[in-house]
Amino acid sequence: MTKVLILGAAGQIAQLAETQFLGNTDVDLTLYLRNAQRLSDLASARVTLIDGDTTDADKLTSAMQGQDVVYANLAGQNIKIQAETVLKAMHAAHIKRLIWISTLGIYDEVPGKFGEWNNATLGSYLTRYYSAAEVLENSDLDYTIIRPAWLTNKDEIDYETTGRHDAFKGTEVSRKSIAALVVKLATNPTESVRESLGVNKPNTDGDKPAWY
């Protein structure tokens, strides 16, 4: 049975993924987050909660013991440090498979007016998230980096992907779609290894998200 460690388990996408894992698969989950009691209602025979910080390499390494896949749903000014700590812990725990949520635009891959708007809106956020992605791309991990378009809370699973060197498509995608992709990759661990996937809802091209 596959065991998945979710870092940043209280995040919106992470919680949607947890629901899908528990409802649609037989995967066992370990949820790693600050203030773990926030998800105490999920604790069960299939779900273990760990209260911890992703810059704590020793605690992360301990949490990774016996896991098959690490799914990182992280954010913050120190995202590069978090990536470095995750990499160090995965090496120590001898785990290779990582699914990492990033953002669109880190490679300046978003074309046209939407790209200009995205760069201006996200600013230094893009630089930080590129630096974190670079840590993984320069590693020996079996990573998949996911770069979502602007996120919505629509109750739909409707997405397409683009590659590391492709122009980004579309302007938006639902969090539920990103969660579905995470579950797909975690349960098919040889898929999209060492790839960086742009993810968007088809036919949502524009100068910025329609709802913004």
C-alpha cells in the first residue's frame, strides 16, 4: 500500500487532495503541518498527524521514514530553504519521489499580455519560487514540479498540462484540478518524473484571469 507524506497539509490544495486520497484510493497519509490539531478530525487508521516545521531537517527525516511519496504544498518567504531542507531529509530517509507545488511564470514561460501582467503582479514571488524549483531540478530526486495557473475554487476537475520549455496556456485552473493531478502522480509514481508541468483549464486564454 502506498504511503504519502503531505507537507503543508492544511493548505487549500492539500486538503482537497487529502479528501480525494481518502475517498478514491487506498493510500495511507501522514499529514505534516504546524498546529496539527487543525486537522485532528482526519486522524484515523489511514491518517497520521505530525506537528512540525519544514525547516526542521531532523523531524522531517523522521516523518519520512517508511514513506513512498512526498507531496510538498509549501509557501513562504523562505521557500528555497524549505526546498533545501526537504531535499536533505529525503536523502537521509532514502526517498526519491517528490511532488512539489510551485507557480506559473517562474521560467518566464507565460506569453503575451498575460505574462506581462503575471510578472508585474507576482514580482519577487517568482524569483523565490524559481530558486526553490532550481534546488530540485539540480538534485537527483524523482521530482515533479507543478506550476498552476491562477487558482479558483470551482468544483471541477478540468485541466491540461504543458512542459518545462513550452509556452504556458490559459489563465486559471481549479484547486480541485491540481489536487486531482497530485493524486494521479502519487498513485502512478513513474509518471512525469523529473518534469515541470504547467497546469491550466483549457480555453481560458486572456490578458488576465477573467474573474480578476
